[in-house]
Amino acid sequence: MRRSLPRNQVLIGDASRILAQLPSASIDCVVTSPPYYMLRDYGVPGQLGLEPDVGEWVSALMVVMGGLKRMLRPTGTLWLNLGDSYSRHFRYGAPPKSLLMAPERVASAMVADGWVLRNKIVWGKTNPMPVSVADRLNTTWEVIYLFARQRDYFFDLDAVRQPVQRPQGAGSPAAAARLKAGPRRPSFAGPLAGSNSGLDRMKAEGKNSHPLGKNPGDVWLIPKGGYRGAHFATFPPSLIERPIKAGCPERVCTQCGAAWRRQQRSEVIGERVTARPSGRVMRFDKGWQVLHYRGDLFPTCICDAQHRPGVVLDPFMGAGTVGLVAHRLGRDWLGIELNPKYAELAKRRIAEDRSGPIGEAPRAA
């Protein structure tokens, strides 16, 4: 019998077994980083990551992914951080010195299982660990896969846009004409190629980007975590902020589970000034003009029910960074951790951080 969903707790035990005991469609977002293949020994029998070959590691991980697929709401997303390792023998699944392609194997298995792979994000580490190897380049990045359960899902791009402070100009007549003519496709475009209609629309309005900022893209330059606790594979908090802001709704209807969204409306207040004011602004040719954005949360359903915070799950909790950042951003969280020592470390770390105000974004590590 499956129990009700606990919140803001760290559950101790094997992730696949605990997930099987939790209710279906009860999680809004998953952000996690499983043990990489053959890179860490967490000192617990039955741990993931020490399977005889990389194929068995993928199979074991897919059991957990199946539990997550059942627990995620249909509109939920899974953000999966993975790193690769180098083979030392053919028995591991690749020739000696070859990359095992472990993340790619997982991604292929996920797509085959019905997941929709929406992004392959590069986490570029600005402070990578130096290596002594002399016959290849240093590894300075890891991948974060963004998976969805279905075609339409919750994703709040406006919450993670990056400010743009470039001069705006007059609308482009050429862009307006192209927009009026409809989406254009050059003769060499293949069947999966996109169009430039979005760019034409902005240029026709004299804009260089969306008023709330630009899409941050799929290359994130973020330093490794600076946490000095007992756990040696800790997320940097700034890496977790974007997935939670974009993938986990701030409020959810308690009756139907629909995510609340913000009204996207802007209005100009004040005149152009020569000095840059504080707050969110847009720069024009002759100075700065303050923009005020109304982004109050509103329900997207007609239930007329109460709301609750969105819930983010990390089935490989480690030192608890996902729970820590979720609390700072006003979301609920749930963690699962096999090693009791790490579970206690995560609980203590999150409890100590709770003295800070809810909704305060974490600073870059």
C-alpha cells in the first residue's frame, strides 16, 4: 500500500524501493545526479555505480527512472546530471582509454522508454580539476539532460531569463515585411529546420530581445560547488537554481494539481533618464527607461481551491543541495539517500540554512 507523499524530509534507503512505496503523479519536478559509473564508492552495500559493466549500470539506473516516471505528474520534468568515465578494460563496456559514453547510453534508454529529451545542457566548470594526463584534453564539463513525460509540460522560461542591456532602435521595415509574408524557409532548409519568424517579430518592433531578458541557452558556465562537508560530489547551489525555477511551479492547485502561472504584462513607468536606475530596466538610444512588470501568480484551472508549493524530488540526495535551494526558492522538496551518514548531513545542512528567508535565491558558489 502506497503512503501519502512526505514533504521536506530525507528518506533513507534504496531509491527504487522507496519510490515504489510513494504515490503516483505526486511530484512536480525531479532534479538529481545519480552516482556516475565506477567513479565513487559511497561505502554502502547495493549502491548504484559499481556494476560489472556500464550496460548493467544503465539497466539499474533505468529501474529508478521508471519509478520517477510513475511519480512525476504528466506535466513534470526531470533534470538529470550525468558525467562520463574512461574504460580501463574491455569488460567495462569499451576499449581501454575510451570514454564509456555512459550519459549517451542513459539518454538513449530514456528516449526508448518514452521520455521526451528536450535539452542537452552543458555545465561548463569554470574551475575544473587539473589532471596529469598528457594524451587528451582535460574534461571540463558535464551534461544535464532535460526530460519531459509528454509533449506539453510546465516550463517557466521567464523565471530564468537573463537581462539584456543593449540599445533598442526603431522597428525594421524589412523585418515587418518578412513577418507579414509569413514564416520563411530557405531552399536549403531540411524538414526539421526552423524559421526566423520570432527574430523578425522582435526586429519589427525595434527590440533586440524579449523585454524580460534572453533565453539563457544550453551552456551554463558555473564553478563547482564550494561546500566543504563530508560529501565529495556536491552540486553547486547556483547550478540547481535554474532547473527549480523553470521546472517546479511556485504554486499548485491542491485539487487538480495544475500549476499557477504569472500574467505576462508590462507597463512603462517614469521617463528616460541618463543614469542607470536600479531594478529591471531596458536601455533605449537616449538613456534608460524603467520598466515595471506585473507578474502576479494566478491559477490556470477553475477549481477555486487552495494552493500548495510545488514539490521537487532528488532520489540521490547526497549533501542535500536540491532541498536547500528548493527551500530558498519557496518550494517543497523530498530527498532519498542510501547512505545514512549523508542523509544526516543533508538534514543538518538544510536545517541550518532555514534561518534564511524563504524565496531568497542562492548565491553562486
